Amino acid sequence: MRFSGKTVVITGAASGIGLESARLFAREGATVYASDINDAAGAELEASSEGVIRYQHCDVSSTDDIKALMDRAGSETGGIDVVFNNAGAGGAREKIHEIEPADWDRTMDLLLRAVAFGIRYAVPHMKGRPGASFVNVSSVAAVGPGYSPTAYAVAKAGVLHLTKMAAADLAQFGIRVNAIQPGFINTNIFTSSLEIPEEQKAMAKGVIAQMSSNAQPVKRGGQPADIAEACAYLASEAAGFVTGTSLIVDGGITIGPRESWDEDSPRMFDALEKMEEAAKQADS
Ligand SMILES: NC(=O)c1ccc[n+]([C@@H]2O[C@H](COP(=O)([O-])OP(=O)(O)OC[C@H]3O[C@@H](n4cnc5c(N)ncnc54)[C@H](O)[C@@H]3O)[C@@H](O)[C@H]2O)c1
């Protein structure tokens, strides 16, 4: 029960990583304010919880909604101990030479401005709370190209820098700020914005589950619980000396090119060694 007596606010808590985290914090004793735009799933979470979970509608693209969420959590419980800035979606899919200003802004508001104001409006309720901390969701997409569309990757890289700046700004209040960079995690994020019939979405999820099981050195698919556990660690007393940093939880997907960890992947050096061998045989 690492979070007994603590108040935890989670955005994007109706699905995937946020949902699993809400359950984990509630199981471990916290009063959880779970928020999302999917009110039906939010109500289900509230009704089926093992501990105390209170659902509130909050579109993180709206700073008014974010403020209302933080104010409610703070005023009902006397203060906030943990904020998990998690809500997100894939955002605009266009490349930089095709993206429109409104789509760029929509993606930045959802993925970067929401985190900034999730911090901004929670801090008044976190001052004076021992061990208070933020955990912000970035992504392996912040490492570089190849993991997501451009605007998403840029926003997630921004979350890393925001995390450092906020950790510096809030050190005076004893508030820690950290980020998590999930790898390929089996959630609805890959299918929720697809404009295809529901049954095809179910098939697409099956394909994604299959792909994710061998996409990285750890030989299984990433699960929401993998990220929820990392979030709980960063928010707990065990991470009391950890601030301004990011924890990559990706089964090793970012450690290097596939040929460095996959024995079955074609290797450049194998081809060169074969040429060398052939040359030796020709000489002898
Ligand atoms: N799944 C992955 O592989 C992966 C990898 C790296 C980072 N992430 C990040 O993890 C976070 C959680 O994503 P997930 O994978 O659990 O996806 P998910 O689709 O399962 O859950 C995202 C939740 O956010 C909610 N949401 C979307 N727009 C919102 C808005 N404007 N306001 C409030 N809530 C909103 C959705 O309704 C949904 O419940 C996101 O920030 C995502 O970018 C996911």
C-alpha cells in the first residue's frame, strides 16, 4: 500500500496505460481522480474499482477542464500528491512538408500544452505535500524518427524538456518531476483514430499484438502494466532522489539496430565476412 492517504490525479484514464495506472494506484491505497473524454468508460472504471476512484470529464486540450480537475481533486481531499499527465493520441499524421497549422496546433495542445498546464494548475494543490511529484508521459518517439508521426515525436521530445525545466522550477517546493518513455505498448492508441469498422479494428489490434511481441529485444509485447509499474515507482518514496529525468520502458527497442540483438536479422558484417572467406578460398 505505497499510496495510502495519497491523492493521485490521472489524465487519459479510461483506456490503456492510464486505466491500468488508475487501478494500480487505487489498489495501493490512493484516492484516484481519473479523468478522460470517454465518459462511458470512465463511469465503468469508477463503478468497478477495487479502491477509491472518482471519475471526472477532462479534455486536456482545454485548460479550463484541466484547472477544474485539479481544483476538484485538491479541494475534496485537501491536496494533490501525484499527477500522472498521461492523456494522448497519435495526433496529426502528415509529414512536415504537408502538415497544416491547425493540425500541428491540435497535436501540440493535446500532447505538450496539456502537460504544461497539468503541472501549472496542480502545483497550488501540491505545495507543502511531502513527496509530491509529477510523472509525464513522453515516448521513445522523442529519441528520433521511426517511431511515430512527426508532430507527435516533436511534442513528446518537448515533454522531456518540459520535465527538466519544471523539475528545476518546482525544486523550491520539494516537488519532483519525471517522465516515462514507453516503447511499443499494446493499447487502443494505434486503432482509436482509424476510420475503419469496429470488427476491422479488432483484427488490427490482433496484428498489433503479434507485431509487438517481437518488435524489441524482450521477447513479449509491452503491456500497460509495464508503464503503470514504472509510474508507481517514480511517484513513490523509493524514487525520492529522482527528479528531472526520464525512464525508458521499452523492452530495449531503442538500444540499437535490429541486427544488434536479433540473431535472425541480416547482418552487414556477416556478408563482409563471407566475402573475406571467399577471397581466402580463392587465394588458396
Ligand atoms: N501505446 C504506446 O505504444 C505508447 C508509446 C509511447 C507513449 N504512449 C503515450 O501513452 C499515453 C497513453 O496512451 P495509451 O497507449 O494508453 O493509449 P489509449 O488510447 O489506450 O489511451 C489514451 C486515453 O487518452 C484519452 N484521451 C485522448 N484524447 C484526450 C483528450 N483530449 N483529453 C483527455 N483524454 C484524452 C483517450 O480517450 C484514452 O482513454 C499517451 O500520451 C501516449 O502518447 C503510448
